[in-house]
Amino acid sequence: MLSDDEVQRALVISAHPDDVDFGSAGTVATWTDAGIEVAYCIVTDGEAGGFDPSVPRDEIRRIRRAEQTAAAKEVGVADLTFLGYPDGRLVATLELRRDLSRAIRQVRPQRVLCPSPERNWQRIYASHPDHLAAGDASLAAVYPDARNPFAHPELLDEGYEPWMVSEVWMMAAPSPNRWVDITDALPRKLDALRSHVSQHTDADGLLEERMRGWGQFVAKEAGFPEDRLAEAFFVIDSAG
């Protein structure tokens, strides 16, 4: 597996705005601090989310894109692509695989972070059907599509040459094998999450308590000292 020193670019793929901030904003902050250029590709605009019925549904897309852009800035990310697929109806189609392959060929990352396509029975809320579909399509884009010059030939016509991703990190996987210490990045993760105002992420004022508690649980799982916080992933070598 690559060390952060060996990674110049990383692409984070998520199903909805705020997925990356709940699952990996602390890790992303450590990457950007290490000098890695991180880009986001958000598959849907999360228009099925929100809590206020008085907000017109046709406004939600714009709101959520703006919130995710602000959240990304908190952890050092300025390059965002929104694919605009329908929220709640995501399927790992050939069209989605093509669009994610395009994103990979555009960014040319050594590292891709995406949702796990495997359902986590211990954390059912992390296994939203859109997450599973986005994870499935992401892995298909990593292999074989993005590296195969004969897959989605229209991408070559657009000027996007094939690219091989070296490793994939998956969020919310049932059996993580990689943990990142995010203790120092927690304030930035919280700021990113609070950017999603339309989702009422801190309505009760307990967001920090919840995120700290979850981070401590994950850190304990990793064998970190008691005062540390962590995020967990399942990482695979995708270059072999």
C-alpha cells in the first residue's frame, strides 16, 4: 500500500453531499495537510434529503451543492464535480461507470476513496442503496473501465487517456483493515459537517459528542491510545 508521501492526487467518490464528511472528512484533512491534491466527485445532489418541507424541492439541488462546496473548503478541497444522478434511485449502470471513469481519467489519482459496495449489517444506515450502487460503479470504473482504452471509447474521443488507480479506500466496509488518526482534524471535520445546514446536522448541539464518541470507538478498534480518534477503511491494491 502507498504511503501518503507516494500519493500526489486522490479522488473521493460519494453518493450524496455530506457522505464524505461523515465518513472521511478527517482523513481528507490529513491528506491535504500532507500536500495531496484531493478532488470530489458527488454522484447525486441529495435532493431527496432535508428536513424542511417549506423549501421547494427544485431548490434543494442548488442548496446541497453549495453546502458541499463549503464543506470541502473546510478540509482543503476546491475541485468538485457533481454528476447530478437522481437521489434515492441510483443504480450501477454503464452510464455511471462511464462518468466515474471520466472523473478518474480527468483527475488521474493514485488513490480513490469510495463507498463500500458490500452491505454492513452492523451499520445498516451506512449501507444506503445509493452508497452500495456508487461503490459498485466506482470499483468497476477503477477496474477495468478507467484503465482500458477500449472501454467507453467516447472518453478517448473527449481526450481522456486511460489511467490505472493504484489503490482504493472504501468507507463503511464491514471489515476495515486501515485506520487513520483524525484527532487533530476533528474541528475541521465538524466544520465540514456543520456546512450542511439543510440537513440539520447539529440541530441538538450534540454533533461533536456523537462524532467524538464514534471516533473513540473506531480508534479503540484500531488499538490506538484512549485519547485518540479515528476513521476506518477497507483498502485494496488495485494496480496488480
